[in-house]
Amino acid sequence: MNTQLPDRLLLKKGLYLEYFTLLWNVVGIFVTAIAAITAHSVALGGFGLDSLIEIGASTIVIWELTNTKENVRAKALRMIGVGFYTISVYIFFQVAYLLLRDSHPSVSGLGIVWTAITFIIMLLLAHAKRITGEQLKNPVLITEGKVTLIDAYLAASVLAGLLLNAAFHWWWADLASALIIVYYGLKEGRAAFQEARHH
């Protein structure tokens, strides 16, 4: 029995996923800004800036899903690829900056709660986008789902650092895990550009 939704409903589902992602990240910018300023946390500030990239990626997918021009898909994939590279470059320089500055942020309860919830939400959204994208055979939605997955990994990395800083004062703990995200982002950015060449 085929339980797959018609393309029209799948398209609507994909758009709703992107609208929710957009709204979550808009709220996230303000929450992380407050938490970062209160705790003097550069990592939380960086996580808030990452939300801007996710907002951009969601906007691109909404544009692609509602546009019928044939050349839109390749442009959307390239723009998502740029988003991946931007995340990777930003995190790399963020790590270097923190090491040079020897920054020791204070404990942030708000940051811990927000990044924990964001980690779970982004994992669920990434999974839903991948499934919906595969059913629609839409590489842009699939690729943006990977951007959402990176956002989840970044939330986990920041959360780990916040928790370890709160428990053991290990301010440097999230820096090593952030480098894994740099590698993943560069890899997926390259994949997005390669996919764009086929459209």
C-alpha cells in the first residue's frame, strides 16, 4: 500500500517545515543575543549568527519551492552551498578567535535551555525535510535539511561547551567539536555545488 502523500500536499508540508524553521531562527537570534550578552559568551553569539544563515537557507528553499523556472534549482543549490561554506569559515575563525582571546564565559542557564531545545527541534526538522525532499525528489529541500542538521550539531556543540563550562569550568570544550562541524560543512557545501551542476 502506497502511503506517500500527493506532490501538492508534500510541497505544502515542505513549505510548512521551512516556515517553522524560519520562525524558530528569528526567535533564536533574539534569545541567543540576550544569553550571549548576559554570559559574555562568544560561542552563544556565534550560534545566534548561525541562525541568520539558516534563515537565509530557508528563504532560498521557500523561493525554490514556489518558483517554476527551470534554472532556479541550480541557483538555489549554489546559494545553499555558499551557506555551508560560510558556516564552516565562520566557525573556524570563531574557534581561532576564542583561542587567541582566551575567553572564559560565565554560566548561561538561558543558553543551556535554548541550545538543548534547538538541538532536538533541528534534528526533527532535518529528518522531516530529508524524508519530504526525497519523496518530492527535490535536492534543494534535501540539501537545506543538511543545513538544518549542521545547525543541530552546532547547537549540540555549544550546549556541550556550556554544560562543561558550568560543571567543570572547561571553557574550551566546545572548540574541538566545532572543528568537526567545519569539516562537515565544507564537505556538504562541495556536495551542494556538485549537485547544482546537474541542474
